[in-house]
Amino acid sequence: MTELLDLLQRYNQPTPRYTSYPPVPNWQAARGDLLIPALRRSAAPLSIYVHIPFCERLCLYCGCNVVIKKDHSVADAYIDNLIEEMDLVTIAHHRSVTQMHWGGGTPTFLDPRQITDLFNAIAERFDLTPGGEFSIEIDPRVTSRDHLRTLRALGFNRLSVGIQDFDWNVQLAVRRIQPYERTRELFEQARELGFESINADLIYGLPRQTRSSFQKTIDLILNLNPDRLAVFSYAHVPELKRQQRSFEKHLPGESEKLQLFLDAIQHLTSAGYEHIGMDHFARPGDALVAARDNGSLHRNFQGYTTHAETDLLGFGVSAISHVGRTFTQNHRELTSWEDEIGSGRLPAFRGYVQTMDDVIRAAVIEECLSNGTISKDAIETRFKIQFDAYFTTELMRLNELERDGLIEGRTSPTIRVTPSGRIFVRAVARVFDAFRTAAVASKAV
């Protein structure tokens, strides 16, 4: 532990999560029409993301793009705008969709009728592949059995359940009261209805969290037996999310936070989960494990995925699209997003078209984060470069990481991230980031 604490002091710096490359802060001002030529050039199957920003109340830890509303009728106008946005990309209509995810906010802020209307609108415009992966984020506090029945009948087969922490003191501090019994009941109902996979989200580093309390939360999670687990690092960004200042004095220190994550890794792997990479865990028979083992694991804005072959098409406030080499992000303010759609324009406000250097670096970073290795031969074959010559500066930087035990094989055909390095794998990936000076919010651990 002493060695890891020393590494923490050296490598726990603000670092992108690398759900894209370049990271979003490096994108440039752009209009929505940037996306159309990219869609015209591509025939890849689609992964669709739909952002539902509404929540009934604000969780104080939250860093997501949310709109707090008690009145659920506001969602009708939002759905109408989503449909109009879809109709602005007719060039993509009737393309095959192998993956779809609804995130938020709280997607089950929508009632069953609204969910059905939106789903049907998507199904009328795109070809949802039978057996595709169709998932949605749900909040047990506002999700009813009718919600679950509707979702399953429409074809959703995966649920991502927000939990964060079951400890009462933590829940009180972050203003998210979520009883374990309600969450357990939802898991049981979902399994009875035949959902193929139920995932759970936890956060470590929250105010008033202790090693003892978090282990109790993980014990309760293990009783629920989720198929996948994401154990996210709490990102403290009070300059962006002012509500986080309310509990600053109750946050665990950096060394305590690291210990919380180490405890989670030990507890979950002892219970039979595979540590996929960074903050994701899955049962041995899960498709994520198979993808990691055969080298096809992929990262996008929803985290790890098995659908590397798809173009990502995002709809809704703040949603991101990635088609070919082109990224775009929609306006983050509801009124700006609505105004653009009302004017007949795709509502993007920034974007980026990758250079070949970006594509090469993206591949290296993704392999590092997804597989814990970097195969020089594979990169050389794919991009017709000589790895050591192309990344001379980066290999010099890796010398220090190898000396500190984060990687091994710097001069061999395959660079490997060590067990200690997996804790700081974002710091390893950052070596290959040409935008290293860009401002980012969250630290590596």
C-alpha cells in the first residue's frame, strides 16, 4: 500500500477518461451539418444513444447534464423535438441498429406511454436488429413495474441501475435516498420479466464514505448479483457543479479514496467478477469478458462495449455522435437545442474530424484501456507505421512508468500494463495523448 500511495502522489493528475480521442475539450466550434457528410460516407451499422435529461430532484454529487422538473408533462415536447431531430438525419434512416442506449438524467422520468411513443418513433425510422443490445438507465426510486413491463415488451433487454451507495449517511450527504429493499425488489421484477442483463453503478469517493460502509454496500450489491458492475470514481468539480461544495469537508482524502477502490477490486474479484478495465467488472460468462479476451473490446461515451463496428448516433441535449472520423456534440442547454431543431438544423455546437495521427493514437489508447496491452505489431500492420520510430517521444516518457512498475516491455513487441498500472491506466494512456496540456476535470483515480 505504501508503494501505491507513492504512485498516487505522482500519477493522480487530471486525466481524460478517453471515451473519445481527442478528448471533448479539444474539439472545435462546429455546426450540425458537419455530421451529414460523415453519414453519407459510412454504411456501418448504428449504435443509437438517446439522452433524456430530466430528473425530479438533483443528486448533489451529479456531474451529468440534467434538467430538474417535477412536472413530467414537459417530456412530451421533448419527445416531439427528439423526433424532429431524427428527421434531420434522413440519410441514416433504415440503417441497421445493433445497439441502442437511453441515458440521462433519468430515462424512466418518461411514463410508459411516452417511452412507447419514443421507442416506436425510433423503430419507424431505423431498423432495430433482432437480438440487438437495447439498454436503458433506470433509477429505482422512480421506476415502476409498469415501466419494466413496457420496456421489456418493446424489446429492451439490458438495464443499468443507478445505485451509487446504500449507506444512509452517504445518501443523506448527496441527497439521494434509495432504500436497498426497493432496489432489490426492482432486480427481482426485472429478472421475472426476462431482462438478459442487469448492471449496477456504484461511486467511490463520495462524502462520508468509509472503507467499512462501502464494503457493506458491496456486500449488498453481491446479494443482488448484477451481471456487470461499474465502480466509478467520484469527480469533484465544484467550479462546474456548485452544489458539490455543500459536502466538500466530508470527502475522503486521496489515499482513503484509493483504498476504497482497492477494496472494491479485491471484494468483487474474490466474489468471481472479472476486472474488465478501469472501473468495470463482469461475470466470467459476460460478453465483455469474451471481448476483452479476444481483443475486440471497445470504448465509447457509454463506457466499455462489444460493438466496435458501429457508428454512434446521438440524439437529445448534449448527446454525442461519432461517425467514421467525425465527432459532434449537441447543445447542452435545453433552449439552445430546441431553437436549433426548430430552425431545421442539427443541434450540434462543437465537433472534430480526426486526422490520421488522431486515429493512430486513438487505437493505441483504446488498446491500452481495453486490453491492458499495446501490440506494436498490430498497430504497425494496421497503420503501416514503424511503432518505435513513430512514438519515439512517448517511449521515452514510458521509461519512467516502467521504472515505477506501471508498465513492462517498453522495448518489446508488446507493452503490458502491470497490476499496479491498471489502477493508473489512464495515466499510462495519457502518454500517447498529443493534447496532454488540455484542461480536464477528473483525476486518474
